[in-house]
Amino acid sequence: MSSFKEAAEGYEPQQLKNIADLESVDINANFEKVTKEKSDGSTYEVSVLRVEGEEYRVPNSVLEKVQTILKQTPNLKKIRVVKSGEGLKTSYTVVSLQ
């Protein structure tokens, strides 16, 4: 058993990584919607990719952009997602890697 102080010193807040943190994304990577819990006990649903045991959040805007690219390039294999801005001003650019 550890002390409260030791627990506080070792505490790392749970952070969900973002798809833009990946150098490239295999278009056939494992994708799912998962339910997460906020600190106040309420829940929310988020889309995630599972890569090497890690979860990476996939914003809906990225899904829409990939859908558009797939209409033009049905044999798409890999993409790169570039994030710019923060908070409500966050935007994503999806680049096809062929």
C-alpha cells in the first residue's frame, strides 16, 4: 500500500492520443467506437484506432476527409493526418500516402 503523497506524485492523467500523433496510418487499422468516462462520472463516445495496443482518437472531420479521398482513390493504403490549431480552432489535414 502506498501513501496518498506517493500516489499523487506518481499520478499521470489519462490522456487519449490523437491520430495526428502517428507518422502514418494504415487505412485498414483496427477502428472502433468506445465509451469513455469523464471525471464527473458522465460518459461519452469516441472513435479510436488501435495501433500497437494504444488508442488514438479519430475526429469525425478526419473520417469525412478520408471518405472523400477514398471516393477518388479506392485503393488507398496509408494516410498522414496533420493537426493545426488548438481547442475549438483545431483543424485536420489528411494526406494520402501512396
